[in-house]
Amino acid sequence: MAKNAIISAETGTKWSAIGSNCDAKVIDLDMDILDEKICIRIGVRQVRARLAAIVPLARTICSKINDVVIKNIRNNGEQISCYKGCSACCKCCLVPLSVPEAFRLKDEIDKAPAEKRNLTWRNCLIASHHLLTQKTTKKFLEQSAESLSNNPAHLNLISDWYSSLKLTCPFLHQDICTIYERRPLVCREHFIIGSAEGCKDENSFAEVVDMPIRISNALGQLASELEGTEEQAVILPLALLWCEDNKKRAEKTWPFETMVTRLVEIIEAMANKDSAVAV
């Protein structure tokens, strides 16, 4: 993105009103991803905001990184088998949400038309019941707050356990993601090289793309620092119920400028660390 293009931290879209907004501040995000410079100017109003408010910006940043990753893969003569409408991983993969994403998803579902909102709640409740009635669920959920964020070995163990449940994503309807434009960052950052069949058939080749940085992790770290807690992750089928149990947390606010500034710092630190490892 060019330096003179400014996006709104609240909507993740171009902010045409920045010139007339006297209380707005512009924060620059500069990072080197796979030897390509990404420069984003972010317009931030001086208001207080909830954790959910940071998610549109995170989605936009994630999209910019993904564009570079996809271009790099294609330049290397390889192809990504993922596309809108492919649901291979939606029927087996664990999807952890950062705390801000869980709150944002709940807000967006609450604003949906009644018929869609009720259907979504129904599907999530059915999936939650199936998940919570498993004998092994409690053990894995007790580990999930730390394991899904910080410990790769535990993450693999939990992912294998979740896959064994054969639990289809509650947001999948007729093999189409019903929240595709608002899907979790983990879904946006998941790419496969090879065959989509490899996601469900060990005899087919499918290699998960190693992302240079993950914005989902950056959001998890941001929430942890702001709330003064350990990093937490919420399993997607349980997200709506989890939000119902954490309403007070959802309503807590911070200066929005502080939130955006710290998110930018975390992302830039991740990008610098990745560049150093690459060298």
C-alpha cells in the first residue's frame, strides 16, 4: 500500500475523511515480508474502544501479508490449492480464535438478520454440545489457553484430538463458509501447496505454507498485554458460548490509539525477527 493511502483502524478500509477529522492520528506500519516492503498508514481516532474494535485492522494487515506470500509462492512456480468454496480443512481442522476475534465474531453475528443469526446460534450450540460431551474434552480445554498459543507440541496434540472428533465447522453450510468475509485469521493464514485432497487423504500431497508472521498470534499477544492475562485462544465452535460467559471482558475499553500503536509494535517486532532468522 502506498504511503499516502490511509486506512481506518476501525473499519480496515480507506479513510477518506482523515483530512477533516481533527482528532485523528496517523500511525505507520512498516515491515519487510519475504524481501518485500509493506507500508501501511493507519488513521486512528482518539477514542476508547473494546478489544473487538481492533479486528478489522488486523484483517486488513493479514490480507496485505497474504498477498505477498501468494505472489512469492507463484513466483517460485508453485500453486496454492485453497480457494473460496473449498471446505476440506473446515471438516477436520482446529480453529483457535484470539480473544478480540471471539468478541468481534459475536458482535457481527448479533447484527446479522434474525433468520441467519438464529441458524448460526443453533449450529454452534449443536457443535458445542457434541464437543463438550466428549470424555476427553475437559482435559484438552484446560490446556488450550496456553497450548494453542505458545506450545507447538501441545498444539499438534490438541489438533490431532480435535480432528479425531470429525466435527464440521458450524459456520459451514453446503460446503460454503457463511462468514467467509469475516472468517478467523487462522483460516485466512492457512494455505496449502499441492492437492486439496491431501488435507483429508494421506496418500495425496499437501504442504502447509509456513507464514512469515501470523497476525492471529499478534492479536493474542496484544489482548494478553492489555488484559494482564496469559495468552488465550477460544475454539471456534465454543466462541459464542464463551463470549456469553465473558460479557464484562467484552465491554472493557482502552484508548484506541494505545491499542493500535502496540499492535503495530508487535507486528513490526515479529517481522524483524523473521527477517533476522531468514538471514
